[in-house]
Amino acid sequence: MGYLLLATNNQAKVREYRSLLENIPFELVTLAERGITTVVEETGDSLEENARLKAVLLAGESQLLSLADDSGLEVDALGGEPGRLSARYAGEGASDRDRISYLLKRLEKVPWDIRSARFRCVIALAMPGGEVNLCSGECRGFITFEPKGGGGFGYDPVFYLPELGKTMAELSLEEKNRVSHRGQAARKARQLLEKMALNLPA
């Protein structure tokens, strides 16, 4: 069995991927478990570029098949902001709570019917030799007027899913994985990983 490096230091994201990729024919390892402390600057102009950048660099450093993602919240009333800058929307070092507060302030006078938004996720699977495959997922909803729910992370407490009548943060991990942008992208990545495993030397 080969290894798959989860190229993120976000422990909430690691937990989601361990659930989403359960029973794949690879052993999942983290940056911390491999003693990798490299921080990859997200200098790309898109989610795709940033995911690719992280996966390629860390695959080269670790010499392992590596999975990296970049995800973002795109709010229609804000012209697609924060997008690829979602993690830095309220400035460097801001907490999830800070980012949510800043987003809600930007939407203070925006009525419910035009608070539509989408979460997007792009996963990059990179081989040490440089080959990269991209998988993407998208989830549509609305931005609430105040946070609700204690699960998830990031903007989950203000991302409302009309078909479920809950915010992303009110879902169990299993429910979230079924409908989320990351869940959709991970299911595509799982299919690729299962094909890759067939080509590994016995």
C-alpha cells in the first residue's frame, strides 16, 4: 500500500479528509507525522493554481503522492468575494470569528433574497514527478444574518443550505460530507486514487 500525504496543517480539514477518504487503498499521513514544516504561500490567481502549487511543492519535498486543496466562499452580492482570499479576508492572523464578523458587516444592508453564495473546492493530487490531477466541487446556499451551529469551521456557521434548512455548521460530519463542496471534490479524488492504486507495484 502506498502513502497519501494530506498537505494541510488545518486539523479540521484533516479530520474531514480522513472521513471522506476512509478505506481508500492508501495510508493517509499528515505533514506533522512526516515532520514537514514548509508553509506554501498561496500566490496563485485562482483556487486551481493555489491547490496545484501546494500539492506539487509538497509532493516534491515529501516524495509522496500528495493531496492539497484550496477552497473559497463566493458571495454574489459582493461580486464573488472573498473567493480565493477567503482565509485572509479579514487580514492575516484573523480567526474564523473575525472573518465571519467582517463578512456579515459587508452584507449588513443586503436583503435575504440576494444573499446567495457558493462554496467551491479544488483538490490537486500531485505525484512526486510532477503529474497533477484536479478535482472540483461546488455547493450553493445563502449567507445568514448571524452565525448558527457549532460544527465545521471557516464560514460554515453562516452558510445556509435551503434544502436542509440548516447552516453547514449545524450538520453532522456525515451530513456535511454528503453535500459539501469538499465532499463532492473528494469523491472525484477517491475515484482517481482507486485507479492510481491499481498501477502501484505489488
